[in-house]
Amino acid sequence: MATQSTQSVGQSIPRLEGKAKVTGQAEYVHNLHLLGMLHGKICRSTVAHGRIRRIDLTAAQAVPGVHRIVTAQDIRTIVSEPYYGPAFHDQPILAVDKVRYAGEPVAAVAARSEAIADEAIRLIPPRKLGLEQAIEFINDDELVEVTPTSIRLRKRVLAANQRPKAKSPEA
């Protein structure tokens, strides 16, 4: 049986990229700039739970240098079930119809620079319903009383910062 050389066992071997990393000369993908390259940013939910009725992209799309803004509706035109996950495909790529946690991605922006993408994200306004608009989603037989700070329902009272359950669509 031939014996293998064990010259490296027990010795420190310099890494090939070690010197470049230590001296700051190494190039990383994050710092890479190519001609015509677009920068992407994600617009995230500011509320912990809510229904998405509409995402107003008008102001964000008007920013010079914004190439494209993508929402779940856009993804659905390509992939009918836009979900992913390690074991079960149950996580939306971008929030579909409702957000489930603060920070959930709702839109993606592609722009000429990172600063332009940031500006476009800032112009996608979060829209929350006030009490008057929330009343539209409550069944009339549940509604008991509306005050400036709450909506009283037959079975429960919702504070001003809570969202009522939406009406179920008619069959």
C-alpha cells in the first residue's frame, strides 16, 4: 500500500485569496458595477397584518431612472402560484392579497442606482384604513356602535388600531 505525503498535516497553509482580502484588494459581488446594471430594492410592509386592496405605484414609477416595479400581481402573470419555502411552498415571493407580518415584501424596485431605488421605495405609500373606511368591511348585523376611537360589534370591540374582519364574498 502506498503511503501519502503528510507534509501539510499540522501546518498552517496560506489561503489563495487571503492576502487580497486582508489588504482590501479582493473584489466582492456587492461592490461590482457593470455597464447598464440595475439595482434592486424591496418595499416592505409597515403593518403587522392587513389586507392589500391596492398598491399605488404612480409616484414611484415617475422617478427618473426607475426601470421596473414588480408586485405580486406582476409575478402572478408569470407564475400562477407565486410561493416558495424550504419544505412547503407556503411563503409568497411578494405579499399576495394581504400582509402577514411587519417587514413582509410587497414590491420590488429595479433602478439605475441604489439611491434612485431607495427614492422609489420611499414613494410607495403605506395606506391604512380609518374607522370610516373600516366600517365598509363589517356586516351590518354585527355593527352596534361607532365612536371616534372604536367600533363596537355584537361579539367584540375593535380599537382604532385594529382591523375588522372583511365581509365574505357573496356566492
